[in-house]
Amino acid sequence: MKIQHFALSIKGSKHSNNEDYYTLPVNRKVKVFGCLDITEKGLLYIICDGIGGHNAGDVASKMAASITAKAYQKNTNSIDFRHIISSVNRCIYNKNLTHNELSGMGTTFIALLIKKNNVEIYNVGDSRAYFHSQRKLQQISEDHSYVWGKYKEGLISKNDILKDPQKNLITRAIGISPSVEIDTFNIKIPQSDFIFLLCSDGLTDYVTDDQIEKVINKDLIIERTAYQLQELALEYGSQDDITLILIKGYLS
């Protein structure tokens, strides 16, 4: 199985800084777009979406993604990835307490780790992970948000989330309390082509799952798929930062 990936991130008009931050697998031969083998170490992808705007959400997102990626790459033994995330949460929380100019900052966190024949997903907040196979798109992660709770209770449809005025009210984030609850998901890699999509809510607060699926089903190169998703979000009025990573697996 070979892995191809492409990432993009643009600043939204409502922010002075891009408060999203992402990391890709460490590989000297690969920049933003490339082809990788699944190594014993695994391939790690992360997107974080900072919260606390004027209180340095961009600082929190960069800290969470970069510290997590470095800690994972540094450790050569079997490690508990949840422990790394918990440690990063504590680090950002402590910085909140000791730097007044950063008080109140936090970030969402979505990470995807490909190891051998398995994919592990770790989630805090409302950035999302999707899985696309056999021309069908499935959301894997669950949003930690007020409106997602309403959706789970059957009070609104999933598409109603896009129209809800409280869609940006999240209930869980990295760095806002001493400890954090982390959702985990495991997926067996299929013996067929597949795509994973990680994204911030600058995409999913404006574009429905059906619209995302239609773009992916065009079978474009993943670079063009990424730009079409970005263009669609802008067309539907996104003023937020838009960040996404497409990860395509195919049999070599």
C-alpha cells in the first residue's frame, strides 16, 4: 500500500492570523505533496484549529500540533499516543496560567496515524476526520459541540448544523482545563483504494457531507480535489480559516 497526501491552509477573512495549523509525516523527500510507504514508525497527520481569537488561538494550535508531532517522532519505543496528547494539553493549560496575554487560548485537535494495516484517529473538538471508500463518504470522528449534541439527540438533522447560530460553540478543547477527554477510533485499512480527509470547521460549517462526497467522487488528483473543496467552502460563504489534508491510499 502506498500513501499520497496533499494539504492546504488559508486564512479566513474574519481573523487577523490563520489560527489553524497542520503537520505532515516527517520525511526529507516529501514536502506538501508526495508519495510515501507505510513505515514501521507510521505516518502521522494532525490538524488543530485555535480558539480564543484575540487570546492567541494560533499559538495554541501550533503548540498542540508541533509538540505532538515532535514527541511522537522522538520516541522510538512503543508509546501511548493518548499520553502524548494529555501532556500537550497540560503544557498549553499551564501556559494559559502563566502568560496573561495567552489566557483563554485553546485548540481543537484531530490526528490520524497510519500504522501497518491500521489507522488510529484521535479527536478533541469539532475538527473532523472522514473516510472515503467505494465512492461513499463516512464521518469517523464526532464533534464535541453544542449543536452536535442536539443532532445526536435527534433534535436537528446533520445539515441543520450548518444553519445553527451556535454551531461554533464547542464543548471540549485542548488546553482549557488541566485534563482532557480524547476520543479514539480504529479503522482497518481496506485492500482497495481509499481516502481520508482531515479538516477544520472552515470547510464543514459551510459544505455538507454530500457535497464533499461529490467532489471526491470526481476522481481528480488529490491536489485538485483539495482546491475544489476549498473553493466550495468560499462559494458558500466561509469566512473562517480553511485547512484540510487529503490522504490517499492505493495498492502499489
